[in-house]
Amino acid sequence: MSGYPQLRPQASSTKSVDLPNGSYGVPNAMLHGFQVGRASSGTGPQHPLENSEKLWDEHQFKLDCAMLKNSQGLHAPLKLHMERHITSQITRLPGLQSSNILLDTLTGKDETVEFADILNTPGDSELMADVHMMMEARAGLL
């Protein structure tokens, strides 16, 4: 099939979330939150199309990269991967929500209206934390 991925995305395995232990061997819930993965670790997709819809964007990108590789060479998908990686690394300080407008423009999500665009706006969330503590945690000092 000349290097193209399968047309239907395959189901992925479930991953459990492990909280990093603090200095006394106990997970530090103040820095890393409560056990967010405990309730959802055993659940899987309920419908066969649920996993397909969740992975649709990623699968379309793989198909596009395969077509670009076959038509233009290896440099075209590498350039797209590099651009996506660089734009996904651009963030604001911890505690401030980032819009990721450049990544949305590259992926084409700026032209679609989704659930999160209307009812899950980051400006409406209440995030109160010490910015210095969050920067130290990001830098790996805590």
C-alpha cells in the first residue's frame, strides 16, 4: 500500500497515571493534584466509533504526511512535524492560559467551532496558585 497508514485508526491501550512521590515517599497532592487517574484508569471507549473520532485529527495528519512523503519527498512531512513541535512548545507562565493560536492555525482548528470553544473557555476558569511555586515545579526544582 506504498507506506500509507491504515484507513481506520486502531484502539490504543489505557494508561494509568502515577503521581510522583514527595520527599517522604508519599504523593504530594498539593503540587500534583489528587489521584486523577484512579477513577478513569479502567474505563475504555464505550462505542467503536468513539476511539476513531478521538484519534481522527492525528490519523488524518499521518495520512497527509504519507501522501506528502510519496509526492514531494521526506522533507515535506519533516517540516510539518518540526513546525507543529515548535509551536506546541510556546506557552505562557504557569497559571496563565495560553490560546495556542499559532498551533490552531497550522492544524486548521481555527476554522472549526467545537465544544471547548464555547463552553470551556480558559478565561472562565478559576486558577489560583503561586506562580513561583509552579515555575519551580516546571523547572524540576521541587
